[in-house]
Amino acid sequence: MRKFLLILLAMVTFEAAVAQDIKKEEACCSTEVKEEKVKKPRKPLINFEKVGKFFKYSTVYGVGQISQPITPANRNYYVTQENELIDVSPELKPNYSYGFGIRKVARFDYERKPGIFYDGNEQQQGFNTTIGAVSGWEYKFEYTWNRQFMNEFNNKDLYLRYLGKRFVLKGESYNNGFVDLEYNALDLRWRQPIGKKLNLSVGAIARSHRPYGYNPIDDYLNDLFIDEFGVERTRNWWELAYEYGYQDIPYSIDYDFDGNMDAVDYFWIDQGGNRVADTDQDFRANKFTSVVNRYNREQIALINDQGTVSAVIGLDLYHYQKNNWLHAWVSVLPYHQQLWGNEDFGYLLHNDNEQWLDYSAGLVAGWKITKNLGIFVESNYTKFWDREIYQAKAGLNFQFR
């Protein structure tokens, strides 16, 4: 009996040891499997294949150009009391433009590549329409520095759009120094095709922008204040000139040479003591405008940007045949709500607390009447706040064969 129990105990011990070894092997195998799973290569942080598709067919460009200024036929001369003739015609500087960018946009059927190279002056309608020629990503990132008609300004257009089957998403950072329009915008719309030629889009657009509509000089001249003598009054225009270092010096005028002074006027000097105007009228006409513009710029720069969200509805019509085409689009922003910024400088307040209508529209049409004769029209118009951008052209072509 004792031998039997010893044999039974040995068998149980052996089976337990074997089972423990099996568990260790399974655990070891399981660990190896886990290690194999962990050791699988991770996906790269940047999918270069997708990046390549994003930039495929895009064009990087840099360009500089210069042209002569408008040269007037007549010169300006000043004759001194000693009969000395002095040419005081303003020195005219050449126009120029230089910049760089990258763009990717599909051309519509009626458009042709403008030239062998891009120079940044191309006006492709795909950047103006809501619905592009193809689905997917389209973009333009462009900076330019310019001088035109003696005015120096910068332009910026950072444009990114995704066109989906049922939605349109667009972001833009825009600065047109020529018309003084600058804003950032995020536009999201639901898209509904109507047949094969018409698209309806409805959504919202959020914009950050300067306080358009606000004119600081109006407040300066019309707001009441208490002066150093305790008198409540409005400011005079010449007080602003004093603030910028100009001084007026009175003198008397005897029109009829009878020894009695008939009038008093003022000549003006700048901070350096240079005489810049002979009368008040001369100063207001030729110098005070620059004072006002400088004051407005400085005051507006002290105001934080405004944030506005607006409802937007758009229609895009596209018809194309070989001998005739019609492309028209419009986006209307009928209702606006200020999101951030001081409401005292909001556009709603300066529009007499009434909603306003912002919109953009365009039209491209062409008709090849015969093999020799054709007509065309192209136009774009944008109104945002109190700023307008527009251009239009129409023409007729006749080709001798």
C-alpha cells in the first residue's frame, strides 16, 4: 500500500511538472507572438504617397517685372520772383511687381493655358467659382510686392479648396493692397447638384477682418470733449495738424492797398521749419489729406480684428459646347453675426444697425457664330463690406481664312 501511494504521488508530481512545462512553453510562445506583433513595422507619420498626389500637377513659380511709369505730356513749372524757372514736376518711378507662388487648379473646357510659363498674372476662373472643374484639392499660395501709379502695396492670396460630392470646404487668407481689402475666411457648404449643369450650395462662412466701415477722423472731428479750459466742444481740423508737428503762422492781406488789412490767412511749416503751404486752403488741399490718412491708419491699427460669421448661398451654372459656352456663378451673404471684436467698431453699427448684403458673382460666355466670327464676355465682381473688386471685358474676333 505504501509503495502504491509513493508511485501515485510520483505520477501526480510528474504530471504537474509536465503541465507546468507546457504552460511555460505556451507562455513563451504567447510572448513571442506578442513580441512579433509589437515588432511589426509602424505606419510612417507622413504618407509620402498622399503628399505626392496632393502636389501632383502643381506649378511653383517666381517672377519679377518692371515697366515705365505714365509720362505726362505737360510738365509743371514754378517761376520765382526773380524770373527763375524751376521744373517742379514730380519724379515718377517705374512700376514693378515681383513675387512667388505655387498653384494647382484645373482649367474649364473653355480655358486654355495662358502661356508656356506662369508669371502670376493668370486669371483662371477656378479660383473665383464655388464649384471647380474637378473634384479634390485645388490651391494657390502666392505673395507679390508691387508699385503701380506711384503706390506701393503687397498682395497675398493663400487659397485652399476641397470639392467633394456633397460638400465644399474652402479656406482663404487674402490681402489685396491695391483696393485695401484684407480678410481670412473659412467657408463650408453643403452641395446639391441639380441636373448636370447647375449646382446649389448652402452653408456658412466665418471671416476675420479689420473694422471696415469705421472712419476714425469722423470721431475726431465730431465727438464732444472737454478742453483745457473746461469747455465742451468738438475739435477743429487744424488741431490734428498740430498733433503731427505742423504749425500755422498768420499774415495779413491788404487787397486794395489802402493801408488797412482786409483778411488774415496762414502759411504752414513742418517740424523742420520748412514752408509747406502758403494758405489754409493750400494746406488742406495738398498736405492735410496725408495727415488724415496717417491718423486713420494709426487708429485702426489699435483696434483688434473683427470676427463675423455669415450665411451663404451659391449657384453655379456650367454649360459647354464646342461653339458656345456659358459659365455663371454667384454667392450671396445675406445675414451676418459678429463673433468677436469690439462691437463699437463692427460693420453692423456703422451700417445703421441694419444687415447688409455681401456677394461675389462672375460670368464667362462665348459664341463662335461662324468659322470666322466669334464674341465673348468675361466679368467678375466682389463686394465685401464697403470694398469692391471688379473687372470686365468683352470683345469680338474675326479671323480671315
